[in-house]
Amino acid sequence: MIPDKVKLEEIIRSLQVIMRIRDWDIDAEIVNQNEMKGLRRGETPQGTNHITRVLKRCTIYINKDDTENWYQTLCHELMHVVTDLILWQESHLYQFLPKAHREALDETFMTALEQSVDELSKMFVYLYPVTNFIKEETK
């Protein structure tokens, strides 16, 4: 079961310290499947985020209708904050590439980044299980 918003943001604060992203202002929203569809085109994800890089601000959206892996999803979205600088650098480097190559390279890069974020978040969950932050019955 997903904890309430207050507890979820308390967990985020603890994870920010561990992930060394304390300088970011991160909050969370627990939304239903229909709201999640409005945030992201295509598939209905377990979670997504909205990052404002210049302000170091992020809102993480967790799908309350998909409660089984909420902690993994939270860590995955936080890992996107950790890797955001890589994405920013990638987007600036692409301006120097021939236009014909940008789309293919961008798709390749984004796939590799997403797979890396997913694997890193799985390792993170293994090293820092949810039971470090909440009682077993809330998990």
C-alpha cells in the first residue's frame, strides 16, 4: 500500500540525503490511472516526473492504482533526478550533430538512459529496502 502524501514526502527527504540530491526541491503527488494518462502519452506508467532543471525542482507522480511496486517506482523517478545532468548535457551536444542523425541517436540514448535508471533503481531498492523507512504493514 502506498503511504499517504506526508509519509511519502518524508521518505523522499530521506532518500534525497542518500542519493545526494538534497539541493533539489522534490514533492510527490499520488494520482489515479486517468490522471497518470494525462501526464504521459502512450502507456500508463507506474510513475513519472516533471523536472524543472533550472530551479532544481521536481514533482514525482505515483500511480495509486498500481500499488505493488510504488517504492521501486519512487526510487526510479528519483534516479531520474540524479541522472538529469546527463540528459541536459546530451540535449546540448545534439545541436552540433547533423539533423538527419539526431532522432536516431536521441532514441538510442534515451533507451540506454531509461534502462540504466531502471537497473540503478533496482539496485538501490535492494540496498535500501522500503522497510528502512516504514513499518512492514504499510509496505
